[in-house]
Amino acid sequence: MSTAPILNGQVIGQAHYATRALLERAITPLGISFGQALALNVLADGAVDRARLVHRITSTLKVDEPAVHAVIGQLVDADLAQVGDRAPAGDGEPQVSLTESGRVTQGRIRAAVADITARLYADIPTDEMSTAARVLALVTDRANTELAAVPT
């Protein structure tokens, strides 16, 4: 008789890293990194101010701004993203958007994520998924609150 695991950082981390490894395996043939995939996903809904994109990636991956600027540069160099003019009013940050190649690549990422999600979550009851999502969102919020309170 096996006992259910206790929900803690180790169990959450193992699920995260196992899932991320599957995604990285799926996107490696596309020639992109996990951080690049995340940035392409953010850009999938349309152009984003560069500063907003940097904030979104730093807050999600917990990396520093220079690392994100490097990712954006890599995407531009690979013709997957482009940095355009400032926001329409002319007073904002430069806009970052997908190129046509970027849209195609992001579509492949989306398909890979959908495939992985379908396989991993297929038989988990909806109510259990909802409970897990609420608990993980709460843990994430608490961790982010603590991170924000501690100077780096």
C-alpha cells in the first residue's frame, strides 16, 4: 500500500522539472531555449512594450534583466521577433512583436504544450485539477510576496 506524497516544494519542483524537461525536449529541434519559448508565448497575443516583456519574463523565470535582454536579442537575431518603434503615442517603450517565422515557431510551441498537457493531465478529474491550481497559485503568490519583501 503506497501513501500519497505530501505537498511540498520538492514534489512541486519535481513536477515542474519533469514537465519542463519534456517541453525542452520538444522545442530543442526548433533551435530555441525555454526562455525564448516563454518570450514567444508572451508575444503571441500581439506586440508588447519591451519593458513589459522584460518584467514578465524576469518575474516568471526569476532571472535578471540582462538575461532577458539577451533572450530578446537572440530572438531578433534568429528572425523570430522584431523590435519596432515606440508605442503608438511615441512616448512609450519600443514594441517587441513576432515575425512571421516567430508566429510559425510559436504555433509549434503551442502544439507541443497542448500535446504534453493532453498526455500528462488526461485522466485527472477536473475538481482535483482545480484544487491543485488554487493551491499552487496560492503558494506562488506567497513566495512572490516574500521575494518582493527581501532586497536583492
